Amino acid sequence: MSEQIKLSERLLNVASFLPQGSNFADIGSDHAYLPCYVCQNDQTARAIAGEVNEGPFSSAQDTVEKYQLNHLIDVRLGNGLSVLKHDEVEQVVIAGMGGSLIRSILEEGKDKLSKVELIIAQPNVDEKNVRHWLTLHDYEIQDEVILEENGHTYEIIVGKKGTDKINHLTEKDLLFGPILGKEKNELFCEKWTSEKEKLIRVINQMKNAKIQDELKISHFEKQLAWIEEVLGDGKNHD
């Protein structure tokens, strides 16, 4: 029996949203730690680990071999969802990259998603982009998690396909998260307090510039008002 694989807190949270007996793809799998962990703890699960670069692809193969999981995990080299055949998986995980990249992967590979009922995304930045894509493509945001690891704050966004609920998300919902923005836990407040301070600095710099971009300043000021509102230290703003 091979040793148990250990996951970071971030990936443990991601894995927790996969159902028992899942048939999933982990896109940008890196060392394939996530699929190895899932399949080690659930022998009914099946996984495809996709990696675009030769180095991580080779590392993923080595990890799957080390944990003797070749019969459950298929490691494939390719860009985004191109590693999948049509209707091959029911869940997709994309973790550890920027929100705009996650969005473009989903958009470019959306023909592979016809049977995908669950998308678990963990963008490092630009979460709004991911939420926007999910809501445009009939995925209801069912769960959101915010956590801190090694001094960085991460958000996990879980989209479920074809529920009865229709997403009527405002721009504010897309920015803060329809669930996180309601919960407003301590870490959420810390993140947005930090963002507020950064935004104030940016606005002041832009106002002191010789040539001012009024449109951009107005956009940032609107965002600042939303942050103040969600943190409860400003009046209501539309």
C-alpha cells in the first residue's frame, strides 16, 4: 500500500466539493496531487489530469505512478479542455491560475462541457471574471469559500449546471461573490479593507496625474463606494 498523499488546505477545500464517485478533469493539474488525493480516498472516482507544459506533465505522470493510481487517473498533455473528449467528464476543476485565464479556458473549451454538471474554480486573482462566465453559461454559483494560505487569500467558486435557480447577479455580486458578499466573514473583510486602501491610493495617483482619465477615475470611485458599503463603513450606493 502506497503512502497517503497530503494536500494543502486550499486543494483540500477544492477536493471537498467533488461528489463521491466523481468522474472529473483537473485542468492545469501540475503534479496531479489533487486527482491522486481524490482517487486515493475514493476508489470509485476517475480522473483526467491535464497539463499544458512538458515539465509538469512529466511530474504528474511520476506522481500517479508513485501512488499506483494509473488505473484511475489518466495524465494528458494539452492546452486547457482540449485534453478531453466530448461528454467524457461530469466535473471540472481549474485551480491555481488567474481568473481571466480560467475564463478563457472555459470559453475556448465550452463544447467539451455539455455533460459537465459541476465546475470548481479557484482563481488566484480576478474572481469576477470566473463568476461572470459561469452565470452566462447557466451555472448557478452554489458555494464559495475564502481562505488564507502562505500569506495569500484565495477564493473557491463552485458552479452547478442547470438548477432551477436562475442567477440574477448584479455587478456587485460578481465582484464580491453572491455568497461571500452575504457572509462577510473576517477574512473577506480583511481582503476588501486591503483592496479599499489600494484603490484609494490608485485614485489619488490618477487625480494627481497631468492628464486625467475621468472615465477610469469614475469607475474606480464607484467600486470604492461599493467596497465601503459592503464593509459597512459607507452609505448605500447603487
